[in-house]
Amino acid sequence: MRTIVNTVPVGTRAHLTYDLGEAREKFGHAAFRIRHDLVDHPLFTLGALAELAERLPQEHIEHNAGNREVVVADNDALPQAPLTPAELVRAIETRPGFVALPTTVPGVPRQPGYQELFEEILADLVPMISGGTAAIHDHHAVIFVASGGNTTPAHVDPEPSFLLHLRGVKRFSIGRYPEPATEHRELEAFYRHEGRNTPLVPVDLEHFDLAPGEALHVPPVTPHWVENGPEVAISFSIGFQTPADHRRRGVYVWNSQVRRFGLRPKAYGSSEVRDRVKGGLMQTAFEARRRLLRRPG
């Protein structure tokens, strides 16, 4: 293991330890472990998290009464706890439940303490990323609080992420779709915003048992699910988009749209040149749409 203390900008403190060679090789492509020093951080006690849940805009908090199934069609169909998010956090040791507290996402006010910590961790991650800080876009951070025995259903995320585990034990199971045709069909649906949960149990699984102080890099659009041990589990997830992630999204959206006209586009990954053209065209379209939406009136 190699610490990256010396690569962190002056004025910040390194929280992560990892092998830089391995991280640069696997980032965005394969799961790998790192370590962190946040286990006893006061911002992640249940009391502090309950107070955070009270401050956050309630419409941005996902919470439910818990789940034990690997395949769930829609998280909105999970039973809802008859408690506010803050009440559920306070009661999480005695009743089933799951709460996702966004600390750094669009629409959520800056959270003192949590935002500074997020920025320090992001600085720790920069050395492993090709292109450095300039290649990091659309970053976010979310804290997960879940009761013992809870399962986060199989799903995919559009960005590379890092799950920093803080309390309890957690098994992270990462796999793939059973065949390429299924992968392309499911990811086209995902990028059409038809839900991030997968209808199939992933195959060729690799399991990672996480204890407090351990963290895991999860590659983008990789099917996975998470099972808690018998005790309350708390984790801090950090994710962000890179140019490769924007390009992937553009290709899948392009393919989905032209398929509506009876065309049979080449799958993502079959040609780097073709993917760059499709991705570039769609990024231009996405940006033009954003500008139109920002115009007054």
C-alpha cells in the first residue's frame, strides 16, 4: 500500500491510502480496495446524521422501511417507514430501514463540515484520475444509513464511485450482465431514465466484504448489490463523471433514439471512433438543451 499524502494540495489532509499504480490501472474499469481514516469522525455518528437529516431538503432524501431482496423492480415500490428521515436515523438500531442523505448534490445547500470533508477526499482521489481535476465533473456525495440485514437491490450507477465504509459490516457483490445484448438493452433503458435497478441477478460475481476503515471503488454501469451484516451500517459514497462517462451516456442515448426509427446502431464499445462521434454530437445537443432551459422566459 502507498499513501498519497505528498500529492495532496497544501492546506488539506489526506484521508485515503492506496496503491497509486493499481488505482491508475483499475480506475473506471475494475473494483479495488482502498483505506480511509474516517471511522471515528464525529460527522458520522447517528446523532450528527439525524441532525443532518433535519437540515436537508426532505424531497432530496431517499428513505424506506428496508429491503431484503436482491432484485427489486423499482425502489419507489419498497414499503415506506412511517417516520421522517431524521426519526428513522434515530431509530435505525431498533427498527428496519434505509436512509440516503445527500450532502453534495445539485439542489442541496452546502452542508458545513461535510462539504469540506468531501473536498479533502476528492483531492485525495485526483492523482489516480487521468486528466486530474479537469476531468472531474458532476460530483456528488451521499451518506447511507441502513439497519442490520438490509439489502440494497441490484442496480447500476452512471459514474465511477467510492464507497467509504464507516460502521458495521457490508458485503458488496459486483458482477456483469449475462450477455452483451442484455447489457446494451438494459443500459439504453437506464439512460432513458427508466430506472437504475436491474431485473436480473448479475453473473460472474466478485464479493467484497467491507469492515470499517475500508473503501471500495465501483466502476460505472457495473451491476451490483449490497448486503448489510446484522448491525447498523453507515457508509459515505463519493462519485463523479469523467469525459468517458459523458461519452458513454451520449452513445447510449444516440443508439436509443435512432433505434426508434428502425435503425440498428452499432453497440457502445464496438468502435472508439464511432463512439467519440456519437458522444460528441449528443454532448453538443445536451449542452444546447441546457442553455435553452437556462434562458429567461
